[in-house]
Amino acid sequence: MVLKLHNTLTRKMEAFKPLKKGAVGIYSCGPTVYNYPHIGNYRAYVFVDLLKRYLLYKGYKAKHIMNITDVDDKTIRDSQKEGISLKAFTTRYEKAFFEDMEALNILPADAYPRATEHIKEMVELTKCLLKKGMAYKGEGGSVYYAISKFKDYGKLANIDVKKLKTGASGRVTADEYSKEAAQDFALWKAYGKEDGNVFWETEISRGRPGWHVECSAMSMKYLGKTFDIHCGGIDLVFPHHQNEIAQSEGCTGKQFAKYWLHNEWLLVNGQKMSKSLGNFYTLRDVLAKGHSPASVRYLLLSTHYRQQLNFTFEGIEAAKASVERLNELIRKLQGIKSGSGKTAVVEKEITAAAKKFESAMDDDLNISEALAVVFDFAKAMNSRIDDCMMSKESAAAVLKLLQKTDSVLGVMSFEQEKLPQETMKLVEERERLRREKKFAEADKIRSQLREKGIQLDDTPEGIRWKKIS
């Protein structure tokens, strides 16, 4: 089966063909470390993780680069407000970002290049564009990209350059530097007093890089002049990603990225997230309300990446129930020590489920259909277990498929959780009472355990327990 992806650049579904057989280069825009990322940011990071995990599932070697924007207008402004160095300020939020990524079970990138550590590469790219006449110097030593010199400007976003208005250049709208056209954007910003002690002495001038040039320089350093996939949120298509293309291709003359994948907005209770609406949440806000990272991850990945996702706390509860259904099946399978059942029939069901799962994911990561396959399979396996039609060998095979599937989803738990020693003593005491036919006393312990959030189920395989709310 062939993986097909929707390419923002062509606005078409295309069969994925990597530049190098069996290997994939991926660049995704990472955080600007001036505050704690909100859940909308994490939708983008979970999407990229799903993509990468599925590429690994299909046998590709994936090289993933995610940048850290640790110098821009916001990081400079807010570090100065606190009266601390830029490095001390950004390190705090960078640390929080990595903690959140680990909590959400997002696989680490192969490298997290920081903008402040790649000034040399940004200066070289800027000099290249100056030399080729794609950029020009303004007053004070700032350098601007002349978008009129790049014939395909606007292609990624499907916009007409002639209709662009003043201020279309995103983060650089507040620049007070002179430039020839309102739409041109800054590659290098000459030093201003508002920058404090944040600047670099370079052959261009004393100053700092523009936001857009950072990603171009770092992605090409680690992945080459042309690489396979560039990802990000739909809000980055214009101007950020369009400017990346203009900078990179303007210098190299080669295609920058073959496939562009963008995830849609995350809404909260049907509205755009906003502090003024009181619906702005960081991941830490959500976890502080008692929700598990696995539930949040499940919710963030369960809607197709090109559809808007409506984030609600009811949705997290539904996600929690879905994850628990899968984990309960895993516990049942792990508890099977004997039992009957036709192994060949189960193997056939396993093969069919795997094929359907892959077919759904090959269709532009159709996660809704893929999850439906997983839960239909789980329902069938639960029925087999309940009817005592699952052998130990079949249980192991089912577990193997679930583990392979979860290598993509990243939400299941395969660790055999143990009860605290005191709780286990109660379970053993209840068993003793049942053997002695003291059922009333045994039932009291069962009720006592239930109050502690432990439900016991008596099965032909022995006692099974699970945690309940």
C-alpha cells in the first residue's frame, strides 16, 4: 500500500515518494520559548508525532528536526520586562516544553537547533540573497527580502502578491526600519535600543536575525537544500512558510521542501482560543484539572489533522474512556494463561485488522477510520475473551498487534500495573474467605476494595482487577 498525503503546495493528494529510498527528512516548526505552549501548539506537535510514528511503522528511517525560536521580538521584550538575560528567560520555557512533550509521549526529534546558536548560518544565507539581488540593505544595516524578485511568491498560500496589503509580513509589521515595499520582510534587523544587550556583531551589521530566516537556515543545515516534508500549523502557511520558500529557493535555486503538511486550528468549546474569552489553556492547566496526558494526547490526535478540532473537557472525558477500553483489553489479554480458541481464526482477524488500519493511515493519515478499525477489533477480541474463546497463543498475537498499532498512536499502556501491598493483602484475604465459603465476609472486602477504586472480576482464568473512578 502507498502512503498518500495532501500537499499544501499543490493542493492535491500525492503518493509519498521520498528523495532517498527508505529515508525521510522532516522539518517542523517548534516553539517560541517566551511562555508555556498552549494546547493549540500541542495539536501541531502531536500531529507531527503521528506522521513520524507512521513513517517509522512503514519502515522508513526518519530524520526529524524541530527548531527552538529563542530570539525574536517576544523573547527580547519579555526577558527585559523580567530583568533577566535572554538565555535565562528562554531556558525556563524550553525546559517546560520538553517536559510537556515527554508527558504527551511525543517522540524526541533528532535535533532541536536553537536560533541563537545558528547566527552564522543565518548571516551566510542573508549574504547569499544580497549577492543574488534577492535582498537589499535598508537604513542602519537592516536587510530585507524583495518579494518582487521571487516569481513564485504566494504559490504556497495561493495568494496574489499584487493584492497584498501593508502589514502582510506577519511578525515584522512592527518594524520601524525602512524598506522599499510594504510587503518585503526582514532577513536581518539592525540593532535598536529596544533590543537591549541582545545583538550580534556581524559583517552585515550589529543586529539580530528576522524570524523567517531562522527556519530556512536551520532546516537546510540539518536536512540539506531540499528535503522531504515540512510541517506546521495552518496559521504558518502565510507569511512564515511562504517566506521560508522564498529565502531558501532564492539562494539555492532548488526546491526547498517536496511536501508541505499543515494541521488545522484547534477551537475551544467551538471558539478560537483567547485569554479574553477565558478559554485559553496550556497543557499544564489541563493536567492540573486532573486529566491524564494520555487522554489529552488521544483527543488531540483523534480528529483528522486537516479538520478543525473542537477541544472540550467533555471530549477529554470521552478520550479517557476510549483509552481505558483499550487498556482494559490489554489487561485481560495479559491475564490469559490457558484457554481454548481457534488460533488460525484469530490470526485471520489480526491480519485483516492490520490491513484495514494501514489502509486508513495510508489515506492522508485518516485517523478517524484507523481508530474505528482498532475499536472494532477490540470489541471482537473482548467477545472472544468473554466467551472463553481465546488461547494464550492467540492472546500473545493480539497483544503484539496492539503494541504495533500503539507504536503509531502512543496512548496505550502495556506495563502490568501492580496493586499496593496493603491492597493485595485484601485481595488475597478475600480469596481465602471465598475458598472457605464465607461469601458474606468476602463480599464485604469486595465492597471495601470498590470504595478504594478497585473492581474485582472473577473469571475462569482467576481474579482480574481494574481501577475505576
